[in-house]
Amino acid sequence: MRRVFVLSLLVLFFLEAGTVTFAGKTFTTVTYASRESVTLAEFAAKTGSRHAWVAEKKKGVLVYAGHTYVFTASNRTVVIDNQAGIHLPEPIGWDGVNLYIPVAMLERIFSVKSSDLKPSEDIKIEKIILSGSNPTTIKILASGPISCEVIENSSTSVTLKLPVGSNVSQISPSGFVSSATLRNHNNQTTINLKLSRECTVSSKGITNGIQVTFTPKAVVTQPVTKRKLVIVIDPGHGGKDPGAVSKKGTKEKAMALDTSLRLKKLLEAQGHTVYMTRTTDKYVPLADRTKYANAKKADLFISIHYNANRSSSPSGFETYFLGMHRLEYAKNVALRENASLKYDIGENAYDPDAVLNDIIATLLTNRFQRESEELAGYIQDASAAKTGFKDRGLNQAGFYVLKGCSMPAVLIEGGFLTNATEEAKIRQSSCRQKIAEGIAQGVSDYVNP
Ligand SMILES: [Zn+2]
């Protein structure tokens, strides 16, 4: 009796398995919750996409066609590029092992255009809760996933910008928040908060919401007008990690260190206090570099690198800040730099996808993205002018070394060691001096705009 039952289940399974063709690929389908579905693993395998499963969050991450998709088990929302939610008629299936994407929704999920990347108009802020006296916390809860830009106008004034409308129109002040105003316009909500004391502001994503915490500052900060900063310079690579190596044997680690030492002198001449993550040809794990900057309570973090490419033709100067990559090229630069991690944890333990997940989580609450972008912009403009190198512009990507920085942070790719003409220039100390001068000018422009 028992045997017959098992057999009939098997037959049922085979009967229900089929195939579907989407975007030129054929996928094996299975039936889940009465819907013909493709598992996330199958979709990733057949399209050659990178994917990962974040077990503790029950989230699947897929990088496909230049977009990053985050699926959540038994949830109707698919978040794309960390900003948009596509709302499905039914939740993404999950059986404890696989995520099931209904075939009927493939088109809707994966044929997304950039213009569609706006949060659904269905999502509204439903509740805003201010609580606690020390620290004071504001919780913003919505009917779906939301992102929030936290802008610190000063240490007593904070603006929260959310790309969704609000069913809440008033917030009662409480704790350190002495006044709170909310503006809801065109499905954009702006919340202005005035604080009764100077506070440190921290934020994190919570389910369908965001939580921002205000903790009073123990020490009164220096007036903004002084503008003498603590800056950590991070010469890329070092020791057993050479970074990129040119055909002639020029090592990125050596060029980065020399440029950094030059930059240090120039920034000190501007009156800033400068620390370096390394001053010799020493190996420093990526995570330690960030920790060091946080421990020094740095105002800025500048990581110095030189570029490499499979092709010998690309040339030019570019500046990065931490963000979801918009270009495949930028992603590859980040992947190459993140590969230094294998020196920390061993080649086999280094998992680019796990690193990506980690960075995605960080982006949800990165408070310094706007300032980092601003700093990167000044550095890029000044450096391109100073060096005469091709201006490759600003870029954003998931650099591990910028991930945990509690300050505006940028990563500079000062030129290509794989381009023979550019490499010959970079080898000259006069060229590296110009690069350092360009970066220092950019910092000066950022400090005194
Ligand atoms: Zn590098």
C-alpha cells in the first residue's frame, strides 16, 4: 500500500514537470502551490547569473541583466536595485529549500525597465512611532518595503526622505525630537526633525520600514567653520597582495603607497590630521582598514588604487563611492578589488556572492552615500584636470573596503597599469605627484566649496 502511494507521487511530479522558454533560455519548471514555477537556482543556472541565499533573512539575491533582485520567501514584493518594489499578485513560493518564481510572472519581474524602478504607488507609510527618552527612536512603518535617505543637515536637524506617500500626516514630538513636520507630495514623503540636543544619528532597515535612532553626543563637536579634518588614507593592497601587476612588473601596491605618501604631505599642509592604514609594503586585511578609520573617528576615508583591465586599451582616472553598480564594468572593478579578501580568508572561502549580500545590506542604511558622492565628484574633477588623464567620471559599486566606513568614503582608480602609455606615466614620480595634487585639490574643494 505504502509503496504504491510513493510511486503515485513520483508519477505526479514527472507529469507536472515541464519547460518554459524566457529571454532565449529554456528552464525546467515545477509545480508549486498549483502554479507552474521556476526555482531561483534553476533560473540562475540557466542564465549564468550569480545568486545567493541569505538564510537568516529568507532572502534570495540574484544579479541578472545588470539588475540586482532580492526575493523574500512568502513575500509579494521583489526589490530591484535596492530601490524599487515590484508587487506580485501572489507571494514568491518557498518550501524551505527553494524559492519558486511563478512562470506567469517572469516577464513582469525580469523585463523591468529603468523607468519602472520606482516604488509601487500602493506602498504608503502607515505608522510613525517616536519613542524613548535616551536614546530616542523613530520607527517608520509602511505597507511594503521602503528605502529612506537620512540627511543630517546639522547635529540638531535631520531630514528623512522616503520615496513613498504617507497615510500619516502628523508626528507628535517626543524625547530628543523637539519638532517634527511631515510633507507628503507626489508620493514622496519628507520628514524634518529638530533635535533638542546634538545627537549622533544611526539608522537601520526593519521589516517594511526603517528605524532611526538619536543618541546625544557626549562631546560638543568643533564648529563647522574650522574644517580641519581627520583623514584616513588607505593605500590599496600591500605585502603578499600586489594588486594589479603590469606587463613590465609595475605593482599596484607600490604605486598606491607612493601616491598615498605624497597625498598625506599635501593634506597635512592643508591643516588636516592624516592617518594611513599602511606606510610600508605590508599586508593589511580589508576589514581592518575600515575598522582603523572608524577607530580614528576619521571624517574622510580615501582608498588609493590603480586600475587594470583584460584589454590593454582602457585608460583614465576614475573615482568610486559605495553604491549599487549601474555598469557591468564598475561591478567588475569592485569584484577585482574585493578579491583581496582571498588573502584574508583563503581563496576557497572567498565568496563574491556572500560579499555582495553583505554590501546590499549595508546600502539599505548607508548614511554617507550623498557626501561620499560629493567628495568623489570634487576629487574626480580636480584630478582629471590636474593629470590630463582621460576623465572616466564618477562611478558607484560594491567595494568591500568602503562598506563599513562611518564617514564619507571614496576609492580612487588612478589610471590603468594595463595600458602601456598610461603605465609609463604612472611609473614617473612627477605623474604620481600630480595625481596626489589632484586628489588633495578635490579634498580642499569639498571642505571649502
Ligand atoms: Zn586595487
